Amino acid sequence: MTEQLTREPATGEVGRARRRKEDARLITGRTQWTDNIHLPGMLHVAFLRSPMAHAKILRVDTSAARGLPGVVAVYSGEDFAAEQGSLPCAWPVSDDCVIPEHPPMAVSRVRYPGEAVACVVATDRYRAADALEAIEVDYEPLPAVLDMTGALTDAAPKVHESGNKAFTWKFAGGDIDAALQDAPVVVERTYVQQRLIPSAMEPRAVVATTDGDSFTLYSATQIPHILRVMAALTTGIPEHKLRVIAPDVGGGFGSKLQVTAEEILALLITRRLGRPVKWTESRSEGNLTVHHGRDQLQRITVAADRDGRLRGLKVDLLADMGAYLMLVTPGVPVLGAFMYNAIYKMDAYDFTCTGVFTTKMPTDAYRGAGRPEATFAIERIMDELAAELGLDPLDLRRRNWIAHEEFPYTTIAGLTYDSGNYEAATAKAMELFGYEELRAEQAARREAGDPVQLGIGVSTYTEMCGLAPSRVLGALAYSAGGWEHASVRMLPTGAVEVVTGTSPHGQGHVTSWSQIVADALGVPFEAVTVLHGDTAVSHKGMDTYGSRSLVVGGVAVLRACEKVKEKARRLAAHMLEAAAEDIEFDAGSFRVKGTSAAKSIQELAFAAFAAHNLPDGFEPRLDADATFDPENFSYPHGTHLCAVEVDTETGMSKIRSYVAVDDVGNVVNPLIVEGQVHGGLAQGIAQALYEEAVYDGEGNLLTTTMADYLLPTALDLPDFITDRTETPATTNPLGVKGVGEAGTIASTPAVVNAIVDALRPYGVTDVRMPCTPERVWRAIHGSSS
Amino acid sequence: MPRITVTVDGVGYEEEVEPRLLLVHLLRDTLGKTGTPIGCDTTNCGACTVLMDGKSVKSCSVLAVQADGSEITTVEGLSANGVWHPMQRAFHEEHALQCGFCTPGMIIAAIDLVRTDPDPDDATIREGLEGNLCRCTGYCNIVRAVRRGAQEMGVNTP
């Protein structure tokens, strides 16, 4: 079931550190970002946005703006009221889930700062922005709703008529009361998952155009296929009259897994005016109105025996939905529900989540989506339990984790983990880290009363990704499936054209899919091209998020290759006058067993094209489609160890070393995998140390710029030490597991555990994220932040 | 409207511009030089970095009129006759980009860094690139690429 990593060089393409095909145009500036698109007669849209968190709209006067130079049209929400529909939520998680109407442009009420209330359409972006200032809006302010606990009280002002509760979702496995009753050790904590702003480097942008019959929507989106379906349903444009194109997309991290107001409004505007329109967001607009991430309040209780064996786990979660439910808003905490038990065995688990409406930007998927929150809480409280029991945190984990010989293992949350080797990853991480030496240094510094203390943070994570088996998604009340589609076509010259339903925006699918195809069909890596991101080219797909692209989409590509190969075998048998079962395939050649008679796949491709001599009933094409629906999620895992130096006099925390040993199963391209891990680490560490979206007491967002919302720079992050173990997944033929979110999921608790570990002699048991010097200093000196 | 002359990637332009027009909008919207992207509106991200008379500037914080008479090099002007600049090659070799949106500014900033310090160590590189944000890579491979690019520039650039 499990295998140790062997470091033999890859013999085929899969496993090679191929440099990316994508790079050439990106490093030379020959890119096609949505904002680069210029169409004849194109107009520019600018949005007027609510300066208030919560207000009634009494009057919108657009008359003065209409007459300004270059202004073609000015619209308020009233103008779109009859046709704009409601932005979709595709994940009504429970029967009691309230999905409020969510007009793309506010008509009578605004519920978060930045909500669009009017727009100008003008001949250039400067004139559009100028004219916004001539629009007058009268608001009647309403009280902001900011605090989740307060929002659930009877006295709270209501965000929606139905109240501030969006849903309650529960899960129970085992008998939690029995597990908690008379437990020798019970530890309870409350953790705050602060609100984050995903901050893809490319701001959102939209271009919409129509020929009077059909519509084309270019968008900086992760989900062209889902967007097409949802936009058709929202606007009434027939699905077959709507083409969605995701050109080059500059990062997403979940933030572009959305159906946005601006996308819908751009379609409505182009429908009215009959001219192409473009909108490009400014970063300050983006910080206000790109969906936010995290923002949960986690009450977690763990019960254990004296020897550290876990008995039960209870989680009570409040999840801030923001003002509306967007595409998968309520699903984010529900995904997390299956991960609090993590890699540990226990008798009982009880989970309750309440979704709460506030007057803030809606939250939705951000790298990890529910699993980072869960992993943080369990990995933090495991350290607290270890401290309570006087155990080394790794020792406590060892006493509870699923042993490698126990796979496949069905967890208390009901998932079946197919494979894993927590022992191997941990052993390797400890060695690379110098765990024992650092513990000795920590003891020495404590002994000496060094003002700079050393902390060691542990995170032994797993996560569920590769979204997902369609049946399971259905059982969780998600509206769509989790399959992925691919087409593989042999072209007459022997080149291969692959069409994928995944929609890369930095992940390097073109390169990785080329490697898979090169091995499967025995063609050169260079002879493969990969098309994606345009619903007119890629007619079927479920797009890119949830670390799904390789484990679902890559497998679909492999399956399509297998079908092509079987057709080619039949054709080869016919041409070589042999039985199909006597044809063997090796490195692109179909050979009659035991002879030298053979046809290359390139020869067969041309023969199929010419169609002069095909078997009876053989269609003249050497191509195939495949749609792969996974049987299970993917469960990457690993052990991350972080050493932090905390200056107890200034509260400054500095990462001294960071070791990540991840097990993502077999690896198609180690360079790309390492890059994904690096980037994931950066975002997880940033949550621990730097980032927080802050609203003031009136509900204004204070962190509207990159000067206020602190993304880490090159100076703020260490050089990471990364390595892998490879325990192949048993649930897909490539043996691969997802990697996109693992680094983010694992790293946040590793960093905070290290800071708290450094400060445990000072009586510190928690520091709220982000662990700024002020918060750390206050934790040391006993005053709350 | 003011009339300016500016050379961009070796091509001379004469344009009438609004006094408020930003250099980056001149490049992108007027001249169609869309290789240089815009990532923020507060001069924090550095995606729009170009060389102005050989020194790196964030083109979102320069007015087009301020560029009058100057020579601008964007990422589009770095390769010659289809041969990549050593820094471009290094970014490719070290997998120093993922989505690639920060890459034009990152490469330009790195070239300017090497101009002032031909053999920068990792700490110098990290400090020198502090004004350029990347959300994908975690910077490790960018640091490696700049080190490699600097070495190759030392060998290949007179």
C-alpha cells in the first residue's frame, strides 16, 4: 500500500522536472490578460460603490453624469432591476439554508461597503471614472452588523429580513457525550480565523461583447465552464448563445472561483448598448469586493486519556458569510467539517457550524477553503493537549495518528483515506529540521533566560482535495458534479492536440498534461499542445479549484489517451494484418508480437486522416474523449516543522527555518510541485504573521490597499526546505494527489505553534493571528490585544 | 494637450497626452504595449516596473509627461532577435514564475538590481526586490533566478 520515495531519475516524461511551456510568453510580455483585450468600439465601465456598510438607497441621480464628455450611458440598480436576476449560490448546504436575493447592482439597500450602486459607461477609463463623481446618491444609514456572536442575538439589527442566521449544519460520528464524560483530560479553546483578502496579482477584469445574437464574455476567472452555466441562468442569455473565455489569468487562489456582479452587469450592458464593454478593477476596489476568505470563530474541545489517546473532539463553529451567499460561500466551512479529526483516530466527533450574515464582503473559497481553518484548530489544540500532558507534540501525534499499515482507513468523519505514511514523512522532516538539536538549543535558551526565545512548531496535516466524487458532492447538497473532461486528438502530422476542462491560471497544466500524454502515447513532449479556458474550444469542464486539476483532469487526459491507443491498436492490427491482441505498444510504436512489423502512432494518425485503408466501421479519426469522475477525494499529507525566534522584548517573530515534507503521491513534474508548495507556504505563513482584513466600528474596510493589507515580500519569508515522500494514491491510475493547497493548509498552525511554543514558559497559550509584534508582546506581558 | 516624444523598446513615438495620463496607461492603452501589467493603484506591487533611461520605475507612479524625452524599456524589449535576456532565461530555468503576472516587473527590477550590484547575495536580492510582490512562488525560486541571471549577465553582457 505504501512506498518510500525512490530517487531514481524518471525514465519517461512523467516525473521529470520539465521547464514550463507556459513561460515563453509570460517572460516576454506576449500575454493576453483580460485587460489587454481591445475590441473595436469598446467602451469602459466604472462602478460607483457604496461608501456605507449598511444603508437604504433613497435616491440615485445620474442626470448630471449623463451629459459629461465621453459618457455613453449611466445606470443605477433601478435600471437593471427587471433583468439582473440574483447572483447564484450553488451550495445550499442544509434544508434551513437561507439564500437571500443578491442583485448584481443594489437597488434599494446596500449591505456591505463597496457594493455597486451605479455605473458609467464611457469612451475611456479616465472619463468613466470622472463621471462617477457626478452621480448623486442619498443613503439612509442603517446599523452595521459586524460581530458574529452579537449578530445572532435577538436585539441585533437584521442584515436580511429573515434574520442573521444563514444556516446550521451538523455532523456527529460516535458518541461524543460518552467520549467527553469522565475524560481524564479535556482541553477547550477558541480560535479566531481572521478574515483574509486572497489578493491574486492580476485584478479582476471583464470584457463582454455581442453580435446581437450571441455573447462572448472574457473574464479573469478560474471557472469559464461554471460561469457560462451560471451566467446563462442569471441573465436569461441562452447557454448556447454564450461563450466564456478565460484568457491568461493571473492567479486565483479561489478568488476567481466566483460568478461576480461585474461579469453579469457587463453582459447586461453590452446587451443594451450593442457595443463591447470592458471593466478592470482597481486594487482598492478589489480589496473591497473580491470575495474574502476564512473569518470563522472556532470553539474546539478535545478529550483524551492520560496517555494522550484521543477520546473525542467537539467543534462549534461560527462562520461569517458576509452580506450574501455567493457561489460556494456556505460550503467552505462544511468542507472543513471533515478535516478537524485530521490524521487522528478517536472514538467520537461532533461538529456544528452556524453561518452568520454580517454587513461585510461575502466570504468564499480561498486557498484551502475550510481545510486550513480545520487544520489550524486541530493542530493548535494538539499542541495545547501535549503541553497539558507534558508530552512532546510529535509524540502525542504519534500516539494518535493512523499507522501506515492501517490504510485504507475510514475516519470518524466518514471519509476513507486511501493511503498515507505519516511515520515516514515525520521521520524525514525531523531529520532535515534537526529536531533534537533545536529542542536542545531551545532548552539552553530557556535556561539562560535569552531574550530571544526559540519555538518549534509542528503540523502533521492531511487534507481532502481533488474535488470530487459527484455523488458525494450531491450528498453534500452541492449543485454540480466533480468530474472532469478531456479530449485527445492525433493530428494528421502526428502532433497531438489536447483539450482540457481544467482552467489553469499559473499551475502549469500545459506542461504537466504534455508530460502525461507524451508517456501515454509515446510522442515527444514538444509535439503536444493543450487547449483550455474557452467554452467554444473546451466544450465540457468543471474548471480549476480544490487541488482537483491533476487528480481529476489529468486522469481524464490519461483515460482519453488510453482510448486513442486502443483505436490505434485496432488500426495497426488491420494495416499489419494481425489480430489486435497480437499488437503490443511500446514508446509510440505498435508492433506485431515477436516480429519487426510495426506502425508508429504518427503513421497511424496519418492513415486515419487519409482514410484509404481503414477497418470496416472504423471512423476516420484517431481521437477520443474521456470524462473522469473520481471515486474518492485525494488525501495529500505531510509533516511541517517551523523554528521561530521570538524577541521577547519587541514581540518580533522571525522564522529561522521551515521544513516541509509533503506526500502528494506520485509526482508528474517535481519542479511544479515544489513551486506549488512554496507558494502555498507563503500564503499560510502570511495568515499566521501578516494578513488581516480589518473593518472599523462603522463597518468600513480599513485595508483597502496593499499598503494596508500586508502581503509578504521577499524580505518577509525564509528560504524553505522542502522534500517529499511518495505514497501513491490508490484511487486513480496516476497515483497522484492534489498539491495546490497543501502548503497553505499545513503552514499556518506550524508557525503559530512555534510562536506559542517559544513563549510557553511565559504562560502564553495562544496568540491571535496575525501574530504581529504587538500581539506577541501583549501576550508575553499579559495584556490582551 | 501636451505633446511628448518617447522611445519605447527602441521605437520612437510622438503623442498628445492628457497631463494626468499615467505612463503605464500610455504604454498599455495608447501604444498597445500590454506586456507591462497593472497590479495595484498604490505603487506597492511593482508589476508595472519598466526601465526609464536605464533605471527601474513603477510606471503607475510616473506621468506620461514626465517620460517626455526618455527611453523606456519594457519586458517586451528585453529579448533581441528571439534570444532571451539572461534574466528571462534564468526565470524560466529556475521556475521563478507561476501565473506570470508579476514577472515583467520582477524581471525588470532584477535587471536594475544587478546593474547596481553585479553579484548580489540572497539577502541583497530579497531586499532589492522588496518593492515587487509575487503571490504564487513564495519568492525562493525568484531569488535563485536572480542569482543565476546575475551570473549569466556577468558572463554574457559586456
